[in-house]
Amino acid sequence: MLRRQRAFRSTIALAASLTSVAISSLALAEQSTPDSAAKKVTFEEHVKPIFRQHCLTCHNLGEKKGGLALDSYQAVLEGGGSGEVVYDDGDYDGSRLWQLVSHEDTPIMPPGQDKIPAEQLAVLQAWIEGGILENSGSKAKAKKKNPLEFVAASRGKPDGPAAMPETVPMGVPVVTERPAAVTAIACSPWAPLVAVGGQRQVVLYHGDSGELLGVLPFAEGVPQSIRFSSDGGYLFVAGGEHAVLGLVAIYDVRTGERIATVGDELDIVFDGDANSDMTRVAMGGPKRMLRIYDVTDGSLKFDLKKHTDWILAVAFSPDDVLIASGDRSAGLVVWEADTGQPYLDLAGHKGAVTAVSWRDDGNVLASGSEDGTVKLWDMHTGNQIKSINVGGPVQDVAFDHQGRLITASGNRKATVWDAGGSKVRDLPAMKEAVLEAALSHDGKRAVYGDWSGQIFNVATDDPKQTLTLASNPPDERELLAAASQKLKAAQAELKKATDDLQPIQSKVQTMKDAVDAAKQDLASKRDRLEELKSTLADLNKKEQSAEETIRKAAEAADVSHDEMIAAKVGLKRGDIDDQQLALAEQQVADAFAALAESRRGLLATREQIVSLTTQRKQIQATIPTLEKVVSDADGRLQAAQSELEPVDQTRRQADAVVQKLLDRVRRIEEAIEASI
């Protein structure tokens, strides 16, 4: 549930003059005692003396300039005419009182003078961090969670590859001798892709290489803002022509096709954004009305009239719950996206609010202003968390996925800030005021442009690595000539890479053939061993069977022999005749013949076993040698393949470049034909 706004804008009443006086001896003494860490810092004992020395001439219950009095605890808690100046959450950075007396924001206190002494600032800081206690009997509330704590989110990240231009046209609608002021820059949230607003066009560049990837026509005028959809697949371009027309156009990043045009304003649109499912578009401009359209049928859902001046900045929160809008008269409003009702009225800027950006988790809104500050706002409480003094009029501000910020300023600088609002580094200065800035999807590059039309693409960790982009690329014929020249050079590189590859491929094939032959020989020998093993097993069984047959044949021969002896004895006694004896003798002869045949078979089997066993031993003896041959040949093959791999990779890369340039040339030629 959306919570009601807490008033938090610090009063301008603190801008009244304050007289610098001596440091409070009481505050100094208690801050320097050894056990000071154990003592409470309270309003009555420590802070009120500082206010008495510096502030009460103007800010007392009798005078109460700007509605602010500082001579009683309750008066301090009430704040001034425009809200509270301190909170009991322990966050001194978010205190408007602290921001002004520490000179982190304007108007500085005391006006036109140096800061109050560091020792007294330390007392104020300790008092706020300790929970703004009234007296020694007061107890501090539990500290609230730091609103600047941030865990990177991946809301909107596509499941597959992030969108990049594939068939975006290469035609250049407008060619100029010199670039105009850079009015819009955006980086894809998930891909190395940069979109730059030009004159009646949006130019797409590869974020890492600076290569021109395509041009989107925007015939209605000059793009004033560019935003990517949460998944990076679509581009929202707001703009038009002053006093004539304003709209938001939605493009497919992959094809460059304009899939929708929303709005028909009577004046230019300075900024526009769509919710994550692209069903609603919010836009603002000189008409001072925040308008929200239904994309499905083009109908106007809300016409919000709270702003009193040109609306310069508009953005949906990442969860689509809120919409932030800022105007030229320092107005900053957060709206409920579903109802169009105001949610927060954020007062604090002293100049035009030129840009707004949401942190990925939607809990913090950053606003940039011509007053020289970027303010971070807690969307749960409405409190100002941090005011960053940029050092010049802020023209743009944007978060990245790590919660870092980049600012574009009239001091000719783009600056990167960490998630806590501390400066990381200034990037290379430009010729004139920097108007637009964005961080890449991985935070490794920053893209920013100035009033003169100059655009830098800089590595955030090493600003010396700088590319220059153009908001006004040359016409198609110049592009074709440049692409054709690059294609010719790439084709020469491809031919060289192919020529270098061929002898190595032949070498690899020779090695592969050798490995295959060695492996085939080894496999053949192993197959023969298995075959011999099986045959010997069968022969051993046959040998055992033959031995059993011989045993039985010998027994039968012995029986037949005994029977023949008995027949001879019977013949002498006259018990049998010669015919019977002859039969007995034949049986003996047959039995011994069978025995002899069995013995010959056994001998043959044993001879075969001996022969095959010898073969098996001979083949087994060759296996280690063959295995070494295979291993050596495989090693030579791997070495040759290692030699081949980088050369083949070079050839593949060269081929990819050629194919890419062929496609580029084709698309430029199509653009030229379409313009004839």
C-alpha cells in the first residue's frame, strides 16, 4: 500500500543570515572527554548552545523567519514553513539542516560565510545519528534501515540473448554539415547498445566498439528523450517540433520497425516513458500537463495538471507503481500510476528539475536540477536521503544496475557517483555543457554528449579508453564507400587467414590419418586376442572332452580284450566255434582302433592349443608397442590441432567480419535504392 508523504523539504528560512561566533566551550569539552562515546548528545545540553551562537538571532519563537524557530526542541521538530529539517532515523545525510550547515546544498548556512567549525558540525552529526534526543532522560528510537542500502535486481532481464539490431535500416534521413546539441542518449539495460538522438533520427551504435548499427527515422522532429524498455527490446522516443507537434514513438530494437505512435500534442514532448508491459505511455512538455495514454487504443487515460511550468522529466518506476515528473520551476511530483493521484510532492530543488531516474528496486528516486544538485528521495517516507552537489547545473542523471549514478552538468563534466552518492570520478571534460549521460548495461562504459554535438563513449575504469560517436552520421553513399573499403580489407584478411589455415589443416589431416591407422591396427590386434581367447577356451573344453573319450575307449578296449581271451579259452574247450572267436577278435580290433583315433584327435587339439597360445603371446607382446604408437600419434595430432585452433579461430573471426560487412553493405545499398 502506498504510504502518505512525509513533509521533508527543508525550509528556505535557513537562508536568513546567521552570525558566526565562538565555538561552544561546553560542546567542545564534552566532545573531547575520554568517555564521550558513552555520553548522550542532546538538544538541551549540546545542540541548543550551537543554535544560540549561530541561529537564534533570526530563528527564534519571536522572529521565526520563514516559519522556523530553533530555540526550543518542539520548534525544531516542527520545522519551518516547508517541512521538517531533522528526523529521528539516525540519518544525518538526509537531514536538510545538516545539508545546509555542512555546505552540501544551497543556500549555504551561514550565508556568505565559512562553515561553522568542524567540532560543532561533529556535535550536530552525533546528535542526529543518536536520534535527536531532547535531554539526558530521552531514549533514542531504533534506527531505521539505511534507505541507500541496495541489492542489485534483475527485473526485466530477458531469458534469452538481449536484443541487438539485426535488420535495422541504414538510411540516414538527415545529413548535416555539423552536429546539433545532443538532446537524448540512452544505453540498453542488458546489451552493448547505445541510442543517440539526432535531427529527425535516432542513431544506434555498438556500445563497446562504437560501430554504427542502424538509424531509426523520427520524421516528426528532434528526439528530446530516449528510453529503453525494461527488457531492452524496445525503444521509446519522445520529441517533436516546438509549438507544432509532440509524441512518443515506440520502435522494435531488432528490426527498427516503429510499432506504435502515441500522443498528438500541440507542442513538443520533452520526456516520455512507458510502463514495462507497454500498455501506458506518460509524457510531458511545455503545456504543463502530465499526460498518460493507453497504448492499445491511443486514448488519454489521465490529464494531470499539478505542474505550473514546462515538464522536463518523466519516468515510470521499475515496478510500474509510480510515475515521477519534474518541471522548470523546481516542481517534482510522484504520482500513482494506476489512479493518476499525487503520491508525493517533493520540495527541495531551487532550480528546474531537468531529469529523474529510478533505482532498480524502485525505492529511491534521483532528481537532477539546474540548482547544481542531485537529490535522492526515499519513496517509502518521502524523505530526502541525500543531496549531491555536482558543481554545476545538472542536465541529466541516471542509475545503473549497481545503484551507481552518472550526471551530466553545465560544468562540461560527466561524473560517476557510487551507490552512496560519493564521487567515483569525473570523466574527460567536453567542449561545452554536457546535456545527456548514461551508463552501459554492465557499468563499464559511460556515454555522454554536450551542447556542441560532441559525444564520448568512455571506459569508466580507464577514461583514457575513449571513443567518439556521431549524432549525425554521413549519408548512405559515404557509408557505402566506407563499408565497401572495410569489406575489401576484411576479405583480404579472410583470404590470408584461409591461406594460413590450409597447410595446417593438411598437417592435421595427415596426423589424424596416422592416429586412425594406429588405432585401427591396435583394435585389430585386440580383436584377434579376443578371438584367440575364445578359440583357446573352446579347445581346452575339447581337450577335456577328448581325454574323457580316451578314458572310456581304453576301458572298452580292455573289456573287449578280456572277452577275446575268454573266447580263445572257450575255443580250446570246445565251448565256442571259430566264428565266435573271430567276432571277439574284431571287437577288440575296433575298440583299439577307436582308442587310437581318439588319441590322435587329442594330440591334434593339443598341438592347436600350443600354436594358438604362441600366437596369443606374440600378439600380446605387440600391444604395448602399438599403444605407444597410438599415444605418440595422438600427441602429435593434439599438437597439430592446438596449432590449428588459433589460426582457425582467426579465419572464423575474419569470416564473421566479412559476413557482417556484406550484410551492412547490402542494407546500405537497400537504403540508397529506397531513396532514389
